[in-house]
Amino acid sequence: MTPSSAQPALLVLADGTAYRGWSFGALGTAIGEVVFNTGMTGYQEVLTDPSYRGQIVTFTYPELGNTGVNPNDEESERPQVMGAIARNICERPSNWRSTQSLPDYLKQHNIPGIYGIDTRALTRKIRSTGAMNGAISTDILDPAELLMRVQAAPSMAGLNLVKDVTTRSIYEWSEPTDHIWEFSPGASTNGKPLTVVAVDFGVKRNILRRLASYGCRVVVVPANTPPETILSYDPDGIFLSNGPGDPSAVTEGIETVKSLLGAQKPMFGICMGHQILGLSLGGESFKLKFGHRGLNQPCGLKQKIEITSQNHGFAIAAESLPEADVEITHLNLNDRTVAGLRHKTLPMFSVQYHPEASPGPHDADYLFEQFVKTMRKHRAESAPR
């Protein structure tokens, strides 16, 4: 594809800033919150991550599509982003796993993209001004007209997008991490498998794979599942998944977790799940200026550092957490926001990053083993004597 043969496209931000480029993927108009991801790999995992629902993702890596797409790298059944922004696009991928080009993949799923713009300038804009709504269009090439559409769209703050991505029915997941890419042997449960009920706020497939790789029987339930139904599985543990939108708007999920606290079951939350757990424990969330989205976010406390994969636009306010009950276990070392917490007396913990990677480093995979050990201990202590 060359600019001379490509369809013109327009990107307009809520503050009126406009960028002209060329279309890739589907034609049409897409509106969402414009954010940026700094990862150098994993564009397909990013595009299919349900946590990006409602967002248009700017990729800071200068070329997208080099390795094409393939079914194994999908984190959900389809792309979840509203649109994609790139500097350059590769039309002819070169990779033994590739089954389709990126432009064709997005076109198949009706996702518009724009390329040929200065993504460095756009990223600097978002960093200084903050994430904001925007639109990509091949239909509306007048900036003033497209701006009117953008300004009519709802803000991400206060938006519950979990209802758009959660499963509609209960199912079991048994597929482990592909042995070709296995970076940890997982763990044996020594007998009866541990049952984990995963509350789906927008779960990534690789989280489910990691739980299965560690020997768990995984039952995935919708985000609005009543606590009584969750406990009817007699779970050894409860997992709270990642997901999109404003966590404070997911009121059903917060109330469910509050009810589950009394059961004193081991609980592990990732990203949105971390925020839901923090809110259920009495904390408050707030919107970050431009969020954390990339593969090299340093997190830690007490001289123990992990390089982590992150994707979130909200965080839990440290000062809002009840000190008598909750301990902060990790901080994001770039801005000192809360990146992990645990309950001081109940077997519950959570992190504001993605230990399952996909894409990203594997420094934090030990958290799945920690969850398994917590469940084993709880099972042993709860066994009749």
C-alpha cells in the first residue's frame, strides 16, 4: 500500500487537534479514548485484549504488521479496540505463524485504522495533555464536523464497559499455555485439582492458560454472577480478571466481591480485578492522566523489582486504603501509584499489572504459583480433622 493508492483518513482529538493520514483496516468512523502503548512487540495481543474496549490505540513502535496475525495470539475472540493508529503499516508479513495480514484482519472485523501520521508527536501530545476522546474517519474528512462527533461521545470516566466484554454464559477452561512457549513448568496440585472460579470482567485468554498450567480447574462466570452461584462451586479460590472502563462504575462486581469477603476464600485480582478488590475493601479509584500501557513498567517495594506488562487508565488511591486491613505490596516506580496490595488477615491479594504477560516479561509469573500455594494452604486448613 502506498499513499498514492490509499484511502485518506482523518484523526481528530477532543481538543480539536487534527492529523491527516491514510486508512488501513476497515473504512468508516470510529470514536473512542485515544491512548498509547509503548510495547515493541505483541500488537495482536493488544488489539484483542478486552481491557482496550472503548479505546483507540496509538502504537509507538514505528511499524505495525511485520509478523501478520494468527489465531494463537488472540487474547479474545476478536479485536476489542475501537481503532488503531500507526506510523507505518506492513502489508506483506513475514512469519511462519502468520495466517493473515494485519490490515485484512482489521478489515474483517470492521476496525478502522490510520497510518502515516507522526505518532511521536501524538504520544507527546497525550502525555502532556492527557488521554482524551478522538475519532478516526474515512467518511468525514472535515475536522470541524468530525470534532462535533467526538465531543458528543461519553467520557471514559464513569463508563462501565465490562458489560460489553464479559462472557454471557458459564464455561470451563482447560487449555494450558502452549508447550512451545512455556516459560514455567507450572505446578502439580497433588491430588484433586484446585477449583478456581474466574469472574470475567474482560479476561485475557493467557490468564486462563496460566491458571490451567498451574493445575487449576477453571470455571469462568459472567461479571454479574451472584456470590451464591460463585460459592456453589465450592471453589478453592476466586480470581478477579482484568477488564475495561472505569472500575468504580462496575457496581455489581464491587458488591459481589464485598459479599465474598465474608467467605474468606483465597482471592487473586489482576488489573480491573485489583481495582475491584481495592474498592470492595474501602478504597477509592481515580483516573490517571494518560495511563500505563506498555511492557517495561518497573514495580516493586523494599528493593524487590519486577519489570511488568501494564494496561490500565485508572488506579487505586493509596491514602484511601484502610491501613488496619490492607498492605500495599507494590508501587509503580515511575509514578509511585499503587501496583499491588494484600489483605493483612484474609487470603487475598492483587496487582495492577499483568503477570501472564502476552505480551511482556515473565518476572511476575510467580504470582500464579503464590495463588496456588495460598489455595493449597486454605484447603489443608479447612479440611475436616
